[in-house]
Amino acid sequence: MTETKTDPRILRTRKLIMDSFIELSSKKEFKDITIKDITTEAMINRATFYYHFEDIYDLLDKALSEVLFVNLSCQDFANSKMNEDTLVTIFKAITDFQMSLSNRCHRGYEDTIARIIREQLEVIFYKMLGNQQPNLDKEALKLPAAMLSWGLYGASVEWRNNPTTSPEEFIKVAIPYIQGGVNENNIKNIN
Amino acid sequence: MTETKTDPRILRTRKLIMDSFIELSSKKEFKDITIKDITTEAMINRATFYYHFEDIYDLLDKALSEVLFVNLSCQDFANSKMNEDTLVTIFKAITDFQMSLSNRCHRGYEDTIARIIREQLEVIFYKMLGNQQPNLDKEALKLPAAMLSWGLYGASVEWRNNPTTSPEEFIKVAIPYIQGGVNENNIKNIN
DNA sequence: TCAAATGTGTTGGATATACGACAAATCCAA
DNA sequence: TTGGATTTGTCGTATATCCAACACATTTGA
């Protein structure tokens, strides 16, 4: 809608920084990566880093959000309906993302990563619910979106701790517990 | 020596433009490539193109020079001696370069490309001769460097028209004709 | 042939990035 | 523990890039 195109210099520089960060993450642990490392790898000035990010934790946030967002957006969930297939695909994206992270070195930042994943999920669910029920008050969608995101993330934690089946099978069993609470009628009641 | 490091923004932008140009060259003929095409592909502003290049022919010059220079520099000829091995390797680099160009579409610009190759050769030979005979007047090296470059380029034309043997074999036979005229003693006599 | 569309080259003002410097914080070896 | 070395954030100034607009040239299609 209000697509205000951003300066290409900003897009380029953000990508340079994030790509360098991801590249370095495959070689070092997060705690050993300095901002100087990143800017040297990206061939940009250190001051420019601070033009885009507050500090290295801010970068971690935004870089991981970006990666997860790209993973989730390749099917444009924000414009699709909420049903079993959608939830299965999103769940698969989350577990894929977490497995790709376990190959990189972010030990000690598991809870940060958890928060990032859940926040992204909340954004996606909020948009999906908004598309599905455009005549509802947007405020009323925040609570169900949050609960859905917590629920699905919690399921991913369960699966990681005890991966008895494939992610797809695993979440199909769990969907009734999640979805039961947030169908259309319930949201209307909340409102 | 006087290595004044250039602004990283300039290096980045030049690379973006040249890479986009080379990419487009593999899809279209040169005459069909517009500056707008290039800047769109490179995601840079069209005005920025003119900050770096006079026009599209200037870009053709510099892009091809750059590619050939990279090909030739991987062995740092400028710091090595002039002997049979060196000449063979350089000749191979030229024929490789020409064959890579024939896959791209630069029909009608063969003589421009010829000039670019020869000029690069002249630069390389000038440096090599300078290293080999540092006590000679630099001016005296210009003529032999030019003659060597014309000679080797001419040999590449001959080979392309009639590739009876491999480039390596071909140039080994021709080297006596080229090198005979520009050995150390002859340069001193010219001087 | 003409008119519309597209590409070229240039300009002025706005903005992002580079660079060097700085004090403060953190790291690390002696 | 100390002291040097590295990293972090921040700043002011210089410069590269963006953007919109312009006149002009070239291409295209009816």
C-alpha cells in the first residue's frame, strides 16, 4: 500500500553488513565477532554501521529477523489464509530456520533468537488475520496473533527437545490445540 | 609505490557497473545495451554512471581493459622477467580472452577490442622491460614495448584466422621473430 | 511521415557514506 | 594489578550517490 521506496544506498549497505555478519557467523562464535570485523569484511566505514544499527545486538536482531522473514515470505503468507496447510508450512520454516542456526555459532543467545522468531511470527499472524477478517477492529487481532505465535513457537521448542516425528507430522497433531482457540467466532467474542 | 587508496564507494560502484555490463553482454549484443539497462541492473542511479564514465564506449574500453588486466595480472607479469615462458603464458591469456569475448556479443566492435588488448599489452611490456633494465632511460623502452605488443597481438590474429596448433605451440614457433628484435643489446643500441 | 515513447547527457540540491579524530570502555599479557 | 592495545560510540567535514527535472537525440509504431 504505502510502499515508499527506500534509498538504494541504504538497501545496498544493509545487505553488505548483514551478508558479512552471516558470513562471519559461520566462522566464529557471535561473542567473538566485533563490529570492526563486520565493517572490514563488508568494506564499509565503521561509522556507517552506526548509521544503520545501534550496536551489534541490534544487528543480530535485524539480521535474524530478515533471514526468517525471507524464509517465511517466499510464499507470501501475509496474503494467504490461515488453515492447516499454512500452519504446517510456517512450522516447517521455523524448524528449518532453527536447524540452520544450530550450524552457525550463536551459543548463549538462544533466548534472543527465540524472541526474534516469535516476534516475526506475531507480525505474520497479525497480517493473516487482518486479511482474513478485514472488517474487524485491528486492535482486536493483536491478542490472538500473539497467542498463535507463542503457541506455534512453543510447539517448535517441544519438537526440538523431542523430535519423535517429522516437523510436518508433529505439527499436524498439535494444530487442533492451537487453532481451536483462535477461530473466527472467538475473535469476535473477544471484541 | 605511490599507492593512494581510492574511496571504497568508487570501487563498489565501478564493480557494480562493470559486472552488470558483463552480465548484460552475455544476453544482448553491445549495440542493444543501453545505459539505462546497465544502471537498472546495477541498481545505481543513471547520473552516477556519468560520474564514472563518459559514455557507453568509455565503459566498453574500461570494462574490457579491466577484464584483460585481471587475466594478465594473476601471475603478476609486471614483476617478472621477459622470457619464453612468460610470452607463452601471456599469449594464452590473450587467446583465452578473445575466445571468451566471442561467446559474448560484441559484433562490429572487433577493432575497438583489438586496440584495448594491444594497449594493455603495451602497458605490461613496458613495465616488464622497466623491471628487467632499471638503469635504462624509461623513454627508450616505449618503442620496444609498443613493437612487442603489436607483434604479439598480430600473432593472436594469425592464430585466430588459422588455428593449426594449440596457442602454446603456435606462439613458441613465432617467438624467435618477436624476441629477436627486442633483446637487451638492441634496446641499448636504440638508446 | 509524424507523433509518442524512450534514451542521452547535464544540472542543483538532498542524503548516505567515508574519513580522521576523540574519549571512554574493554581486553589481555606481563 | 597494571599498562598497552584494541574496540566502541560519537562527532564534523568532505565526497559519492541519489533524485527530479530538463533539453535534446534517437527509436518506434501507426
